[in-house]
Amino acid sequence: MRTHFRVLSLSILIALTGTAIAAKSHAPAAAATAAAPAPAAPTGSTQASVYKDNVGVHQAASTASPTVTSLSKGSPVEVEKQEGLWFNVKAQPATVGYVKINEVRLAKAAGGSNDGYSMFGGHPKPGETAGVRGISDTDLRGATFNPAAVARIETFRVDDATATAYANRMHLQKTEVAYKKEPGIGEGHRATSGSAEQTQMQEQQNHAAKVGVLSMVGGHFGLGGSASSAADAMPKSEQEKVDEEIAMGPQIAGRVLSVMPIWENPEAQRRVNTIGRWVALQTPRDDLPWTFAVVDSPEMNAFAAPGGYIIVTRGLYEVLQSDDEVAAVLGHEISHVVARDHYYVIMKQAATSVVTGIAIDKATAHAGVAGQFANYFAKQGATVLLTVFDKDVEYRSDGASLIYTARAGYNPLAMYAVLQKLSAVSDGGRTSNLYKTHPSASARLDRLDQKGLANVSQFTDRPYVAAYGR
């Protein structure tokens, strides 16, 4: 099955570009022999406030460590550094200790040396210290397709055995974690464990979710018509939908890679593909040709394209201090693919033909599935990645990441760590694009707290995976 998908994705590149790409199978890269480089020494600190009542400050970064004091909600503290899923804090009067990463809320750093980026291991290049400009709609609309870059990131893929070997080496225990109304279940992927009636109910929920996503984005694109009718008009065959996703993925990724070059860091590429594949194995869509890449951009963002193509920026990757945090970011993006969020947006745009000239060209059926989308991508480029979903879609992906990372053996509190860092960054340029398409980090933290950690609370004391490959 996986070999079929790999060949299909490369054939798509040939069909759309007319470029002769040598038909060869890309074997996964050799196993890494060295551990990931240690994070940069943190610099600076930032202010925070205690978010919960009666928070214990521990002598060391462990719940088993003695409590040196307790703090009431709203108490000011200064965060000196992160240690695993704990913050080292200074509290008044002159108390130093550790609190869990979800027990305080970071304020935006003051700026200068306290930029909220370097303190978590970010490596600003010269000229990146302020006013970072993120990728724009114009960039993505006008971006040319780069088939060579797509072919290259496909060589970064790892197989299931490699991902499982990594998990075994890192003592990550695959865990059953319930996920109510899980996207992907009942859509031709992993079967539900319940009765036929439960499966039918799940399929109805999936259709409702599809209609919901289309309705949520309709206002942003000025799309008219019934979301339900557009959903019903989509191909009913599961294989048709999979083929279309795999046709879309390389076209979108290839345009991103023409404006954001691949980061020349083999260890990072190996790391995101290994962790990403392991997390994807915990989802109902583990049969997709999952492909992950880190691009050399200072902004803090990540993108998901249909068919399992996921791109993370260097600016975000560098502040992820554990494999748990990498898994949390990838889990959020994987959820968008599992739920077919961007796929449904493309299908509605094309089906309604509101944007002039982007309808799917069924007359080009002789060119295969890929040829039918050539006109759409020629007009729209990869702008679908800047879709502004309703906030509930993003909240759902945050919640899904908690489930997927817990299933994969990671500590689900890592999502809190990622969102805290986004809150602390003082250079708005690094996160401006992220906040154009996502709720604020503080709003996402609020939603996680409101929903609670009921399904994953028993996994929040897991040790974090600090260094890939060790």
C-alpha cells in the first residue's frame, strides 16, 4: 500500500509539470548515528503569573520533589528557563523553584535580549532579530511548483519499522486512548470497534463535520451555496478521495518549497519524519504517505497539506526542546490531514467555481486525477494553507494532538509548552502569519483548560523525551 502511494505521488508530479522525473523508489535514509544537537544556551527571562490556585513550587523539576512554597492564583513570577515540562521560576520573596508548565501563563517578553525566543533555544540569524516577515498570500499564489524539492522531501520519509524502532529505543509505550467522534473513523480507514449502528453513526458525524468545516470557511472566501450540497457533491468513493488528496499534497508542498527552501539540516529532517511517522501511526489514517520537512524560515509556523505533507519552519522547530514538543506540533497538523480540512476547502472552492477559473476540469480525465487539479493550482497556488478556519477547527486539532501524543507515549502537556512559547515571543513578525489563521496562543491555552485533560490526565507525569536518537 505504501509503495503504491509513493509511486502515485511521483507520477502526479510528472502529469502536472511534464517534467521527466526518473522513476525510482526512494529508500528511507540510513538510520541516524548521532544524537540531535543540544539546544542553545537560553538567554533572558520573562514574566508570568500563576494561573491556578494553590500552586506548589517544587525544589526540583519533579512532583516527588519537596514543595518549598505555595502560590495563589495571579501571583507574579519570573520564568528563568524551561526544564522538561517544568519552568524554573523566581517568586516573591526570593523563592526559587519549579512549577509545571501549565500552572503559569507567560507574558510577552520585554524585547531586546529578553525576546522570548532565544530563551527557549531559538537561533536568530543576523537580520532576524526583529521584524521577521512571514510568507504571504501573494507569495503562495504566485509561487511556482518545485518538483525537485518535492522529490527530495519524499526521500526524507521513514517507514513504520524505523518509527517503531525509534519508539522502542526511547521507551515510548503505545497506549489506547479514547477519542470521542474521532475524525477518520468510518471513512474507509481503521474500523470502529463498535457495532454497525455505531459505525453508521460515526459516518454521519463525519459528514456533519465535513459540512461544518465548509460552512466555517465559506464566509472567509465569499463562497455561496449550501455547504451540505457541496459536501454531498464530493466523490463518494474513499479511494477517489484518497487519490485526490495525494494529487493535491505535492502541488501545495512544491509551491511552499519554492518560496521557503528546505533547511539544510539532515538531523532535523530525520527527526521530524521519525517522530511524525510514529505519531501518524496512532491515527486512523496511518496508511497515507506521510512526509515531513523543516524549511529555512525564521517565522514560527507549520503547515499541513492534503495527503500527509507537513511543513514546519526552522523558527518554530528550534524552540521545541523535546521530542514531546515536536510531536505536539506535528500532532496538530496531522489532525488537519486526518480530518481532511484543507481538502474540503479546495473541493468547495472548485465545486462552487466562485473564484473565476478554478473549477476542477473533468474534461482532463485522460491526464489522471492530477491533471484535473492543474487549473486550480495554476490559479490559486498554495493559498489554501492560509485558510482562516473557524476557531473550533483549530481547537479540535489542539485536542487531537493531546490524544495522538498520549497514544504515542509522549507527555501531552507538551502542547502547553509550545503554546506558552508562542505567547512569550516579543517579535510579532515571527508569529504574525500564525495568528492570521489561528486563535491567539492564550485563547488556545484557555480552551485546553476549559476542556480539561480528562482523557490524558494520567499521562501528564510521563518523562519527556529530551533528545532524539539517544
